[in-house]
Amino acid sequence: MADLHLTADRATTAESVAVDAALAAIGVDSALVMEDERLVRGGTHRRHARRHALLPALHALQTESGWISPGGLNYVAEVLQVPPAEAYGVASFYEMFRVDEAPGHDDDVVHVCVDAPCLEFAEAKIASLEAEGKHVHRSPCLGQCDRANANDGPALFIQGRQKANSVPADAPSLAGELWPLPQKHEPGLKLLKRVGRVDPTSLDSYVAMDGYKALARAFELGAEQVIEEVATSGLMGRGGAAFPTGIKWRGVAGADGEQKHIVANADESEPGTFKDRTIMENDPFALIEAMTIAGFAVGATKGWIYIRGEYPLATARLESAIEQARAAGFLGTAIAGAKSISFDLEVRRGAGAYICGEETALFNSLEGFRGEPRQKPPFPTTHGLFQQPTAINNPETLLNVLDIVTDGGAAYAASGTEGSNGQKLFCLSGHVTAPGTYEVEFGPTLREMIDVAGGVTGGELKAVLLGGAAGSFVGPDLFDMPLTMEATRAAGASLGSGVIMAFNEHTDFEAVCIRIAEFFKNESCGQCVPCRVGAVRQHELLIRSKGKVMNGELQLLEDMDRVMKDASICGLGHTASTAVRSAISLGLIGAN
Amino acid sequence: MTAVESTTAKSANGMTETLVTIQVDGRPVSIPEGGTILDACSKAGVSTPTLCYAENLTPVNVCRVCVVEVENSRTLVPSCSRVAEEGMVVQTDSERVRHSRKMVIEFLDTSVDLSQTTAPTSNEAGGRNLADWAAEYGADSSRYGPAPQTMDEEVKIQDNLYIRDYDKCVLCYKCVEACGDDAQHTFAIAVSGRGFGARISTEFDVSLPDSACVYCGNCVAVCPTNALQFKTEFDLREANNWREEEQSVTRTVCSYCGVGCNLELHVQDDTIVKVTSPNDHSVTSGHLCIKGRFGWQYVQPTIQRKPS
Ligand SMILES: Cc1cc2nc3c(=O)[nH]c(=O)nc-3n(C[C@H](O)[C@H](O)[C@H](O)COP(=O)(O)O)c2cc1C
Ligand code: SF4
Ligand code: SF4
Ligand code: SF4
Ligand code: FES
């Protein structure tokens, strides 16, 4: 390889075999790559052509060796023609890749969630795991907040060495049990209507429960009319930014470009969020059908599901569902009997980075670059994945499309409230009797939602973290606020990704807030100064103010919040101070 | 929306260009289509602080010290990368702008050694340096507690050509760009890690001689903070003998090959102390190869070039 300079380290045979297998699985033949690369020289294009295979290759290395070894990295760099310094820059970006030293022993790595609501159970669990000699990693939210309680402790995820990753709590599902929906199966359920009833491993079971009727209806309507129905429905994105889906799809449909993409943003790393996991583990075909409709509507033939690396069950269910759908002609060319329509899907795994849920960071990550957000404009509708027109949506957003297509956009628009149409999933966690994913028609108040989940446990309700770490704490004055886009906006709060994390009066809010500040510090991509440094300074400020009345520090906190909101590149920096400052306004911290 | 008037003008090379007109601090400024807000500020004579921007590199808009307020934009906008659009209304000195610029400078000053960031960090030649901007905006780095976390890096001296002192690094990405797509296409260095732990690094931080580095020195040339420094300069500074004011700069043409790169020889006490190339030179755009950058011992055979 004339152009790349590599150190003398060489991969073991096991490492190169593992990498080759990972590349083959996504249609990249390593031997062939090396053969024709001898004939081609230099250039940016070549560096980018196979780069999307970098993350899958690094996953393979990590699983095989327990770390990204210099020899293994050299092998990946050579096969994919990625400069080793850049490949290292990518590997060292992610939580799940170890680059500092070879693991001392062959054990798996146990990731223990240290975000609220797991926070209060985390240290005890970590101590007991370490006493057992386990290799423990303190992890940000693992998307299993519904499982955190005094009996079961914090959420866990096990990163396997030379075996698949796993989640201990998935055992019953893997044994074939249907997941028990915490909510009664009322006739009103739409998004969750199949969850807990359909066999998520069987296309037949899906079809028997009205599966793929919406796609047939979409073909009857035609692509333009599907977009029209989605626009009429008033559906707004459920990933956090509440952007109108119809406008987004129209933009992609009208954009110039041979190749267009549909991306499902299943990174789901906002602390307190686990609704997309509920959908993907228990009704994976629904997401696939919805993405197929989206592809048909905007003229995209390629779909991607970017799923966080800590969701092994959802990943396996989606991959199996895609295979079954493809075998049955629901994916591929001439799908569902429509001769001229092609659409296929690929699942790509993240590797532990909250920021990769930001849409443009996600594109960079999937393309094999560091998960650094891009300055907008240009927007994804014209310059998305691989700089091509892309509709990127949250899985819950996409799921709504099935009913919109089936029942019509007008019917959807008639449900919900004035400014918030349709159904909404909420992730209830913390001090409530029955944490879980709950579906309602927009309208119930915060207090009503907490009652739906069985009410508060352990004392009086003191505050609720609404919208996740990027959201804000709300106190008693807003407990009777309807959980709609318009009411939360008017109150200066946000629904975000639908997080409702309840805290009773005995909560150590200082610990919760310091952890939120630490979360932003750890998860900042580090690209822009306001967030890279601001998140650190905010964390330091909270630590030195511990147990004190915050007076002089309040101005500094406000100053830092302003520059992060005004001058950061992306939403992570924009929201890094919101929760902390709301806790101070409510007197939860800084006032004792 | 105001109607867009199609204004045209002859550019330097005789081609007809479309102009766009924007308001900068209340005054109309016209620049060729495709130009940035920063270009318009320069044209209007408005001085703007910059750190990660360089005329010979693709804008990465990461330092955020150049932000301006654009009407109807929710957040401030990096002037170095945002393309000017007809009718844009831009404020460069509003309270919001001054606040963000001040905070960015405070954030950097509390985490990075800026003592040698003396080069003009502005869009005008001979313009103000970062310390001037800090004074302009009233930056106060003392309010961040007793021991704010810093880069905390040791100087890397791995050869006799240049040193890397990442304690001074503001992560402007300029060296990465110069080593990569924007000039050298060597890709010896990249950004590694994440958040405050992000660092410019070779793979696994191997030493430069073990990396892909070809010692063109283009990264050194673009570094605004002196984090990357020619060894000659580093040694003189260590000996307290770096006297930039007394140095003369002589322009000449590199004699190694027929390309015709212009060189600027910086001379102190009749000794060459560093070699640069003018950014505005049509052949080099400021970039050189190892021969032009470091191969001047034949002029001065007394200087030892062997790795220490
Ligand atoms: C730091 C950060 C993390 C995000 N994480 C997610 C995520 O995990 N899932 C998601 O759907 N959207 C996430 N978003 C929002 C996306 O950028 C984007 O708005 C969304 O995927 C669009 O889909 P929607 O219109 O269907 O909501 C995140 C945004 C930011 C700034
Ligand atoms: S705001 Fe934070 S996460 Fe977003 S680009 Fe800047 S440093 Fe990265
Ligand atoms: S000297 Fe040249 S090749 Fe070496 S790191 Fe700097 S820019 Fe890259
Ligand atoms: S070493 Fe210099 S050029 Fe490179 S990122 Fe740091 S400050 Fe910028
Ligand atoms: S100079 Fe514009 S963001 Fe750095």
C-alpha cells in the first residue's frame, strides 16, 4: 500500500478474520478492496468510498480482542484505506471502544448506568460487581430507566468479549415471552397496539395483525398523496425538536439528487428515554413498514436504522425482521408487488455516544467519521447522509405514519389538542409505581400521566424532569399543565423525547444535578469552544457550590448558559445548562 | 422577502460576478456571491476576531470567536463560514455578540496557555491579537474558581525540526486540515478523544518519526497559538533569546526544484530561525515541503540538524 504509512504492528489472524467477517456482512469484500486498491492512487474520494465500514470493523475488533489494538487498527486502516490517525480519532471518540491498553483479563465489560433514576442504586451495584472481580464501566443512561428500582438495582449492559453483547433483563424476551405492556390494551392504543401481543420474531404474526396494510394503502394513494396526508396530519417529530414531518418529507421529495435516504434515528440516548426500544424490541416490523412508506413517499431507495450500541435485543429483532421482510418481497426490488419500487434497509450500530443522536453527527458517525455535528445550513433535506437528500426521523415519528396513511391525515389531525395532534408515547421513570412506556392521545396533564403510571412512590412528588437531561425540572406549579407542545412551550419547558422522570421529596437533587452536568461534560463532542469548555466549567461550578447557597456563582452560570445557547454548534451545547438552571430556579439546589 | 436585484461586477480576473448586498452594522456592503459574512465584514472595514479561520483552509467554524448576530436567526452565526445571503442584516457589536466573544476568550484563557498566541487573530492584516480582543470585551478569567481544569500536557520534543506543546492548543483543527485534505494529504495527525479530552494526535499517540509525518511543517505554519513551534524558535525561547522585533524577513525563491515556491527567511543575529511562505502566494498558499521548510542548512552549515 504505497500511500498509507502504517506502524509495524500487525493484526492477529483472529482479528483479521473478525474484521473480514464484519465487512462481508455489509457487502464489503476486504480481499477485493486490497486487490483493486493497488491500481488506484490517492485522493479524497478513495478515502471516503468504504469509510462507512469503519464502525462495523471497529466493533468487530473490540469484540474479538477486548480493545482496538494497534495491529488491528492497522489492518482496518489498510483494508478500508483510512489513514490510521483518522481511524484512531474515530475509535477514541466512542465509549464502547477501548484504545488505551489491552484488557488485563478476558472478562466481559459490565456497563452500569449512573444516570438518574439508576443513580441512587449505582454505587452499591458497582461495589458488589467489583468485589466479584468484574470489569465495570460507569455508563451514561442505558435506555432501561423503566427497570431501575431498589430490588433490581441500576440498568446493566454487558459488552461481550468474543461473544455477543447482552442485557440481563432481556432474558425472558429471549426465552420467547411477550413483553408485558404496563398499560391495559385499550382500544385507543395505536402506536403500541401490537406491543405485547404480536410475535416480534414473526412476519406472519405481524401480517396477521394488520401488518403491511398501510404500505398497500400508500401505494394506492401514490407518493405525493402520502406526503400530503402526513402534512395534513400535522405530525411533528418525536425525537425532541418537534419539526413538522410533512415539511421535512416535502423538502426531501423536492430535492435534487439521484440517491436519497431514509434514516431512523434510533440512537435513543437522551437520559430517561426508552420508548423507541419498546417499539423496536416488540414490534420491529412496524418500524420497517413505516420506513418503507417513507422511502416510497420521498423517493428514497435506501434506508438506514442507526441504533445505539447498547440495544442488542432491538438490533437482533430488527435484523431478523429485515431478513424476513426481504425474503417475503417487502424489501428489495419490486417491493410488495409494486414493480417500479425499490427500497432496502440496513441496521448500523452506534458505539456509545449521546451526541450521535444529533442528526448531522449521526450522519458523520455512520459515514465513518467522528460523530461531530455539522453546522447548519445546509440541512439534511438537501445535504444529509453522504451529502445526499435525507429524511431523518425518530422511530416513534415514523410509527405514526402507519395510522396517518391508513385513516387519513385529517382524522389524525382531529385527534389530540389544538397544537398537538395525535398520539404520544411517554417514558415514565423514577419514583412512580409502574415505570414504563405509556401511550396517550395528546391532552393529559403531567399529574394525570403520573397517575396513569400508578402515582408517586416513597413520599410526595417534589419535581419532574421533563424532556430528559436536555429538558428541565418542573415543580408543583406545573403539575397540572397539559403535556402538549403548546402548553409546555408556553411554560418555558419542552416535551423533548417524552421523558417524565419523577422525583419524590427525599431526592438528593444536588447529586442528580451534578450528574447531569457531568453527563454533558462527558458527552460533548469537544468540537466547539462554548460547549467543550462550558460543560466542564459548569460541572466544576456545581461541585464547588456543593452544600452552599449559590449567590455569586449564579451570574457566571447564566453567562455560561448564554454563550452555550448562543454560540454552540448544536443542540447539546444549547441545552447543557437548561436542567441545572431550572433546578436552581425551583430551589432544588443552591438554596439551602 | 425583498426582491433580489441582480448586481454584477468585474472581478480581478475579468470574469463577471454576481454581487450580494448585506447590512453590516447598518451599512450596506456588496461582495461577490458565495463570499462569507466575514468577507463582508472585512470589506466594510469591520475587524473581527478569528482563531480557527484561515484564508488558505476550509472553514471548520469551531472556535466560535467570530460569531455575529443575524436578524431572524435564533442563535448567533459563525461569520467565517456562513455564506452571505442577499438582504442579511448583521450586527457585529451587539451585546449578545460581545458577550459570546468574551466568554469564548475566557473559556480558552482558563484552559489553554495563550501566552504565545501573539499572531493577529483578526480578519485584517496587522490586526489585533487575542489579548487585544480580551481587553476589548473585558474578559475576566479569574472568576472560574481556584483551579479550573486545563489541557495539562507536556511538551513533545521528538525530533530536531519542530515541537508540539498541546498545553497551548485551542483545537482549532488547522493543523489537521493542513496535514490532510487542505494541503498535504498526509493525514499524520487527527483529532482524537472526545469533549475536553479531545487532543490532536497521531494513531495511539505514536511519536512523529514513527507516524506518517513527512515534516513539511505546514501544520506549524498554520498554528495560531505556537502549540506547534519550530525547534529553532523553541530553543531560542527556552534560552530567553527569541527577539521577534529584531528579526528581518527576506523573501526568496526555493532553489531545490522548479516549482518556484516563495520562501520568507526569518533571520535573527544573522541566523535563519524559521522559514515560512506567504499565504497569498499563488504557488504555495503558505504551504511548503520539507526541503523548502527545513532544508536550509546548506546556507548555514554550522547548524546541527541531527535528531537529539
Ligand atoms: C444531542 C442531541 C441528541 C439527540 N438524540 C436524538 C435521539 O437519540 N433520537 C432522535 O430521534 N433524535 C435525537 N435528537 C434530535 C435529532 O437531531 C433530530 O431532530 C431528530 O432525529 C429528527 O427526527 P424527528 O423529526 O422525527 O423528531 C438529538 C438531538 C441532539 C441535539
Ligand atoms: S455544542 Fe457541544 S456537542 Fe455540539 S458541536 Fe459543539 S462541542 Fe460538539
Ligand atoms: S509536518 Fe506536515 S506531514 Fe507532518 S504533521 Fe505537520 S502537516 Fe502533517
Ligand atoms: S496544534 Fe495549533 S493548529 Fe493544531 S489544533 Fe492546536 S492550536 Fe490549532
Ligand atoms: S473563526 Fe469562525 S468559528 Fe473560529
